[in-house]
Amino acid sequence: MVGDRSSPPSGGEEELATPIEETTGSALSLAELGLTEAQREAAKSTPELEVGRVAEDRRIHFLLYTKGGDEVAECLPELLRDARKGLGVRPVVGDFVVFRRIGKQPLVVIEGVLPRKSQFVRKRAREGLDEQVVAANIDVVLVLTAMTEEFNARRLERYLSLSAEAGAVPVLVLTKPDLCVTPDEIIAEAGTLGRDVEVVSIDPREAESVEALEPWLVPGHTLALLGSSGVGKSTLINRLLGQSKQLEGEVRKDGKGRHTTTTRHLFVSPSKAMLIDTPGMRELGLWAAESGVRETFHDVDEIARGCRFLDCSHEHEPGCAVQASVAAGALDAGRVEGFRKLQAELGELKTQLARSRKRGRGGKKNRR
Ligand SMILES: Nc1nc2c(ncn2[C@@H]2O[C@H](COP(=O)(O)OP(=O)(O)OP(=O)(O)O)[C@@H](O)[C@H]2O)c(=O)[nH]1
Ligand SMILES: [Mg+2]
Ligand SMILES: [Zn+2]
């Protein structure tokens, strides 16, 4: 069932041009959609409202999966306004929300967002000083990267840091093995980029190949597929769904893809795992990810405890255990450089946030 699609814009936001599409076709229970016990409890405070899960965010309209089937909903303008002021939370894909049906041909209105069990957050690209929640209530982050010149260890460390910060299990999914002459080397390197990080190499075009991801396709679990444009996220989604739901980019001679996917969308796989397709990310700025960075760089972090100075930058200080390890060949210099860069980025972010708070600006606008 679908709500009113022609209602006036709420909260001054512009709707995206492409139409919203319903995707499940069948109703799922809230437990099947992954609702946690804590969220079920939280929903009890508004017994007059129903619960649904955000499958797509079109700025004004949201596609919801509910126990009664798909619904197209709007958001209470106050909710969007509070979120813009940093006083509340704007629903994102993966969120569980409480909603109300109004009128005979019901208008479905989201009135609140239930507490998230996890969220993948990055610094909003290009715009001011703000966070962007990419997906909520995720269990696993599939970080896709092609085994071509696209492969970049430093970029993957960013993804791993933000995934660890999100409290989600990261899996590095290396695609395009057919275009790679030294796959084993790349697979081995990928395995060193985080603590006990799982690495899977697949060709997303091949149904047999993607079976390697089965261990993570747990009913009720949510997997977010992240990575640059053209690495094969939508191709993988289509294979895992067993049907072509998402547009796949054309192959280009340089091995890269255009931005084919433009919105995030949550799908339900035949095994009842939930998969979030996302548009390729050009930038992945850190946002408050201290513990995620420490977790990802656990090896560097442990050795750094042996540095003479507590605030050692591991660059030129005397008694630096990290530099000593690099010199001894026990730590990769590039990885240490990556660690220092992310630490510096976090430091800079902290300074900017403190400055912005002092000015009383709060730094929150257009939260999405
Ligand atoms: N040779 C080769 N091509 C692949 C492989 N995986 C995906 N492709 C191709 O890469 C192109 C881009 O794939 P998409 O699935 O559209 O990539 P995407 O990550 O969804 O890209 P965006 O939506 O732009 O973020 C398609 O033509 C796929 O067929 C692979 O393992 N080998
Ligand atoms: Mg895509
Ligand atoms: Zn040091």
C-alpha cells in the first residue's frame, strides 16, 4: 500500500527527481526486519503509532517497510526542523521509525526515530562542519574495492576505522579479480589493514562467486555495501537478490565506473538478510572516530605505547618506538603514515568543532 505522493514539500527540502519504487513486494515482521528488543521497548512509549523501517530516503518522501507491506511516508516537519538544528535525529536508511496514518486514503507520517543500535557516520562531503549518517542499524559493512589501481590501502583504513566506530563488523570485499595479475598479494595486504579483518575476493557478476558472502547473510542482519563508484556494489546486490533490481554501471576501458546509483536503498535478500546499496563515495572524511582508528591501527597503537613522549607524533621525536619498529622492518611505513594522517585529521576536526561551538554556531545544518 502506498501513501499520498503528491503532498506539499515539508521542511523546505527538495524531492529527488526519480520516482520512489517499492521493492519488497511482501510484508515482513518487525523481527524479520531486524527490530531489536531495546527498540521494541522504546516504541512502547507511543503505542498509538506503528513501527516501520526506512528503506529509502528521498528527502521529502521515505519508503518504509512495515509489517503490512511497503508504505511511502513523509516526515513530521517538526522532526526535520529539530534535526536541522541538531536537536533531534533525521531518519536515514536503515532507521526504525514510528509513524501514524492520517485520513481515509492514509497519509503516512513519520513522527520519530527509534534509538539506533549502530550507525555509520562520516564527515559530510564538501559542505561545512557536519556529520552525515550514511546508514543506521547495520550489523556488517561490506567495504568493496576493485583489485585494480582502485585498490588503496589508506582509503580502506578509513573505511575500517569508520566501520569499527560504527560498531559494525567490517568485511573487505575485493572485486574484479579477473582484472588483477597479483590477486594473492592484494588479498594478503588487505588482511593486514585492521584487527582480524575478514577479506573475501569475489566477482560480483557471478552467482557462484558471491556465495562466499553467505556467512554474513544472516536473517534479520543488515549489511551496508560501501565503496567507490564502479567497484560492483549494485552488481553484487543484484546477484545476492537473484534478480536485477539495481542499475549496473557500464564497463569503461579505464576500469572505473560512473556514478550509477544515486540513492541509498535497503533490500531484503532471499535469505532474509537486509542489504543497503549506496552511491559510490568520493570522499570519506572521519567524524569522531578515535576508538575506530585505534582499533583499526591496533598494531601501531600498541607499539606507540612504548614511545618516550605521551604525545609523540611518531615523526621525529627521540625515543619513538613506532619509528624504531619501521626502521626494524616490523611496521609498514605507509601504514604509520596513514595512521598519523587520520590522527591529524581527527585533531583538526576537534579544533574546528571547538571553535565552531565557541562561536555558538553548533555546526549542524541540513542534516541528512
Ligand atoms: N571485470 C569485472 N567487472 C566487474 C566486476 N564486478 C563488477 N563489474 C562491472 O563493473 C561495473 C560497475 O558495477 P556497478 O555494480 O554498477 O558498480 P557500483 O559500485 O554499484 O557503482 P556506483 O553505483 O556508481 O557507486 C559493471 O559494469 C559491472 O559489470 C568484476 O569482478 N570484474
Ligand atoms: Mg551502484
Ligand atoms: Zn612515537
